[in-house]
Amino acid sequence: MAGLYFYVPKDRVEDVVSCGLKLSEWYDREMTLSCISGKRKFLKTLLNPRDDEAKLKDPNYQCLRLEIDPQYCLVGDSVLYDLGLKDPAFMEYYKKRLTPLIDYKFGTFLIPEVLVMISVLPDYIEVPGKAMDIPVLYESSMSLYLNNELNRHEEVWDDSGNHLLYAYYIYLESRGRVVRYEDKDKGNAVFFCVDSDEYAVCKIPEEEYYIGR
């Protein structure tokens, strides 16, 4: 069984704990998928309670912990889903990237959502304490994803984040926050802050960084 999280209005907690989460009442969306016959309803849940920061901090909502058989769960990229609501091409890509929960590698999506295709019985629902009772091993899916991307970058470029820092200061330059001076003979770039005496030094990335390896 997989431990998932779902937020409900506090005035519905007693009802949900007693009667369960009926898919026909609590479903988030209906979709037709190539891997499943017919149009199906789905309940959107979370891998980590911190993945919905707004409801986590909202006193009007209560987080519930659900125990679900992974075979009834698909993990999707919620960023692609939101884009898909505006452009059908992104929705098709979202559907292609849906992954069975049992095959999902944590940190693959920035903000993952777990689509549950069955109702949840009361016996598999609990109200966790402030510490969520069962420790969550990572701060949030977003932080895990970003750490994975940083590690992947470092494995490819072996530059201790210099490329990323350089790109960040180029962005600040475009916003008028810093002024750049380059010593191309030495391969260094110095970024001076326009509103303070602070500055930062980076190595100028090689041209191959911009065209890819």
C-alpha cells in the first residue's frame, strides 16, 4: 500500500473519516487514457503533504493520509496538466508522461500529483497529527526535484554550479541589477551590484555550454 495525502475542508473531515472518499463525489477530473479503457474519473492526491503549501497553511483545511493500492494510482506532472488546460498539445504530453506509481522515481516531476482511480474506504483514511505521524523523508517534491536537477547538472559539467551562477547573474544583468565586466583572456566575469559594493566573480562558460554537448 502507498501512503498518499489529500486535503479536505475541516467541516468535512468527520464525514470523510466515517464514510470514506467516494470517487463520484471527490473526483478532480475525467480523462480518457490510452492505457485505460473508457473515460475515467480521478482523485488528485499528493506524495508529500507539503506539495500543496497553500492548503498546508490554511486553517480551514485538514490533511488526511490515505493508504492506496499502487496499482490504482498514476503519477503526473501537474505543471504540464495546468499548461494542458490552455493548450491541448501539452495535455497530450501530460498523458504520455503519466507513470504508474509503482514505477515512479521520486524527484522526476517538479510538482507531482497522484491520480487515484478508485474510491477510498474509511479503514484506509486517517487524520495525521501535526508531525504527520509517519515521517516524510524529503522536504517537498519541489526541493527534491531541484536537488536532482542540480546534481544532474554537476555530473554533466563538473563545474560546482558555475554555469548556473553565471546564468543567474546574466539574468540579473538583464533586469538592471548588476553590471558585467569580462576578462576574456583569463576567462573571468565580474558582476557588480548597482545598489551596493557587493560583487561576484564567475568563470565564463565555454561556448559548448550554450550549444550542448
